[in-house]
Amino acid sequence: MTDERGPDLSAPDSPATDVPETDLPAPDLPARSRGVIALLEANCTVCMLCARECPDWCIHIASHTETVQQPGAARPRQRNVLDRFAIDYGHCLYCGICVEVCPFDALHWAPDFGYPGTGSPTGEGAVAELVHERDRLADWLTDVPPPPPLDPAAEPAPEAATRRPGGPPRPGGVGGRGTL
């Protein structure tokens, strides 16, 4: 049934309600498009930059510290251990700030567009599926495409430019401590 406002989508013979969820076309997007955020847990140092910079506060992190005695060290060191890392996609803006601010490349975009959180076609269960813990975020890591190759015409990195050919590295430089 159609009137001046458009088609009646509540009608049982409406084509919008007859489309099964699996018959939707796959998105035709560039390889590095945003999808979901994947976590490389081994790189996470629990610095909390991603959670602090998130405009929606959708990243939830819990951790504890452990004392680690390094061989040959004068005193034991404290190390943060990740207990919980979860992203609430119900709040996430998909802005990518967390991926950009992570200094250790622990967060990456994974091109998965059919991830849980959509619930059933009627919408049931969607809210419960929107919070993903670190094990699910780690599963998406296998879908992360490799970074694009470096541009051969680019300037060398500043770290490489600070080294003097044939001489010791500069004091305080990236290459280590030199003699003064």
C-alpha cells in the first residue's frame, strides 16, 4: 500500500521485510576501510591512551601490576598486566582516534562488516552483542590487511639520518649512548 508519504513498510508483502540478512550485498570498499577494531594483546602496555582519548569512553580497560625481577637488574620492576580490554560498539563512533593514538600498534582496523551486534533480523539480542571483550577483538586480528608498502621516494626516517657514517652514534641518539 502506497500513499503520498511513500511505501507502507509494515505490509507483509513489502520487499524490505523479505530480504534475508545473508542476502545483503557485500560492501565494495577499499582494503583499508574501517570495520571493527582488532586488538594485538602482546603489544598492549596498558598505557590507557586509547581509553583516555576516546570521545565516547567506549573502551573499558582493567589491569593490575606485577613485580618482575630482571636478571642482572639492581631492583625489581613493576609491569602492567592486562586483565580486561573491551569495546562497547553501541557507543563507538568508529572515529579511529584509539587506533591513531596507540604508540605500540596494539589496535588495528579489521575489515569485518558483518560482526555480531546486529542481533536477529527483528533486532533481538543486538544490545547484548555490542560489547566485545579482548578474546573477540583478538580474533579479528587475522583479518587486518598488511600496511601499504613504503614509498621509495620518501625521505629517510629522522632516526636513520642522525647516525654519522663510519662514526659512533651521537650521545643520547636513537642508536644508543655514545661517549662524551
